[in-house]
Amino acid sequence: MQTILVCDDDKEIVEAIDIYLQQEGYQVLKAYDGEEALEILKEKEVHLLIIDVMMPRLDGIRATLKIREESSIPIIILSAKTEDADKILGLNIGADDYVEKPFNPLELVARVKSQLRRYTQLGNAAENDASVYTVGGLSINDDLKEVAVDGETVKLTPIEYNILLLLVKNQGKVFSINQIYESIWNEDAIGADNTVAVHIRHIREKIEINPKEPRYLKVVWGVGYKIDKN
């Protein structure tokens, strides 16, 4: 049974999410501020975190930043429509997805399943021959789910890894923002620009010596992104 930690200072929201997740067979842990969530993560095995942006003591943004120092578990942030800057910031520091309040519980459950599916796939090494993709000093071992740049291991979140793998496996091909979103999130790309752009920027910060002059992940202005052929 997979365990999901739900963190929100609104107890009614936590209880509502708990009901829907338990109906899907998940075990649910509850926290009501970021500090409490961090304590639970230290003590329990958690497979996914749902966390609100605005909370007392420690908000969702700062909590996500702390969690990403040690863990790559999927994180879905909850935020009101008026908090666009917080949503972008949350994605930029390592959250995998966000859901706007008020939200449809069924949509949230669908996003939970999608993130857990990706995370499980990322953690399972394949049994086939090694699938290693290289571009200059960038190397991806898709069996071990490891990324290295000039021999140094780079830690990516599941979403970042899947975007990079998509581009590296299709060297020279330009993918539009919508194509990237639909390939990785498996849903229609509605308002995907900021979400994809934030993850691309985050990948660049991890794999490029100078993200402003990238060696690997190139932008084709007005079209999309690509990895040049080796």
C-alpha cells in the first residue's frame, strides 16, 4: 500500500482529500503545517506529498525546498488561483505538479496516480540490456535511471528526468511546449507554458555549466526545445 502525506492548515480540506485517497486504496498521513510534514517525513516512509502553499510556521514553498535537499519523492502543491507566482516558484524549487484551489477531488486523485506511476517507473531498473544515451559529456543510463554530466552524477526529479530523456532519445528533433507537456503529463496541454518552462530551466541549472549559454538543452525560438545531435 502506498502512503501519501497530505499537508494543509485547513483541516476540512485534509479530511476531504483523505476520504478520496482512501477510496483509491492509499494510506494517508496528515499534517497541518510544513514543520509537522517534515517531522512525519523523517519518521515514516512516504511515497507522495500533497502540500498547500500558504500555511503557518513553515509554508509549502520553504518546506518543499527543505525536502528536496534530501528526497526526490513526488510533490504536488496546492495553491489558490491568485498565487501564480507561488506556483511557479514551487515548480522551480522542485515540486512536480500543482493543483489550483478550489479543485475537483477526482482531478487531484488522477494527478496523484500519474505522479506515483512515474515515480515507480523511475525507481525500477529495467531487466534488459543497458540503455545508455550520450550527448557529449551528458550521459543517461535509463536502466539505472541515472544522469551524469562530465562524470558527475546529477539528481533530477522524475518529471525533469522524463523531459530530459525524451529530448535526448530524440536528438535533433524540436519539441514544442505542448508536445513536451502531452508526452510527459499524458494530458491535453492547456496553459502548459509556465509549467514546462520552469522544469526546463531547472534541468538547465543542473546539467549546464552556464544555463544562459547551454551546451545541451537548446531553445529554438518560437518553436520549442531540443538536444542537438552528438
